Amino acid sequence: MASSVVPKCLSNFFSPISHKSIDNNAPLSLNLPLLFSSSLKQSVTISRSHIFSTTHFKKPENALFRANCSVPAGNDNSSSDTPIELRYPAFPTVMDINQIRDILPHRFPFLLVDRVVEYNPGVSAVAIKNVTINDNFFPGHFPERPIMPGVLMVEAMAQVGGIVMLQPEVGGSSNNFFFAGIDKVRFRKPVIAGDTLVMRMTLTKLQKRFGIAKMDGKAYVGGELVCEGEFLMAMGSE
């Protein structure tokens, strides 16, 4: 018989059991301090035969007990007193959606930037797009597996580049700014509903005489690179 598998998060509640010497009628002691008040000092005693007779296992040859733990094994944060909803700070706000709308000419359903979290005048901008199941492209891409289209990831990154280009430091305006081209675009991982797409666009070359600018773009989800490429922006004459 295979050995029992007890998740690390529950290992403190169960005493080791040797299957070679199991006595179905012998008592099994479980210390359950989380389920009883501190005034109860004694442990709860039940029989092993009761556990195995009332538990149904799909694959008894692999394991006798399985459970899903909310915190991965080995994560020291499991002992933290801070609730999980209070552990992670929100992204800072350098430009909110109203300020973004004042800069970019895009509107629903094609405005794909929700917040600017960092801005270096004339150099770079970092912004986020909250990808939700309510985005209008998910019903068709795809009904059974909601994945953000790669072309819209590129468009969102270009809009972040537009926030850099349309500022006075660069000399652009919403009346003469165009997305001219992309090179070396790579999609590393799919972006799905529930993700937060974090995009960084950096101005690498600007030729005001010809109205051409090159930008380097990278997009991340959870610190992992999901998309990258080189962007070409054009500024027309007044």
C-alpha cells in the first residue's frame, strides 16, 4: 500500500501513520486547535476505522488523503498575521484615467490604458491595463478560453508610447501622432482575464526633423515578460 500523503499545511494536525501496523480499531488522536476554543485543552479522539469507512477516495492506490492549501508549502508568509487582502499594495497613480483621456484621443472600446504608474518626461512611461472578463473582445477570443489578442497587447503598448510622445517634452500632439510600425515583436505567454498587464515604453531615438521616433516596449504580468517589441512612431507636420 502506498504511503499517505498529508499536505504540509495540515501536517501539524496529524500524527504519522504506519500502514504496516494500522489497527482499524485503535484510536487516532487529532489535535485541532483551530476548530475549538482555547478553553478546551484535550484532543479529539476518533477511530481509524471511522475515518476510512466514511471517506471516499478516487485513487486509493496513490494517496489516502489529499487537500488543497491556499498557501504553497514552504511559504513563510503562511504564519503572517496580516490578511492576504492587506498584504499587497496597489499600483501608484501618476496619471489617472481622466488625465489619460486628456492626452490620448482614444475612447471606448479602444482605450487600453487604465493608469500610468511611472512617467519620466521625454524618456519613458509605465502604465497598466486591467484585463477583465468584461472586455469586449473576450466573447470572440475565445469563448471557451479568454485570451487577450496579441494585436491588442501591441496596441495597448503603443498607447503607452503615445503618452510619452504627446507630452511637451517630446513636442507631439494628438493631432499629428501616428503608430507607424513594429519590429521584433514576440509574445512569450498568454494574457488572460484577471491579469494586470504592466507595460513599459522607452524612447530610444527621436528625430524631430523627420518626425520619427523609435521606442522599446515590454509588457509583464506578475513580473514575467509576456510581450516585447520595437515600435516606430511618426509625428506629422502641423
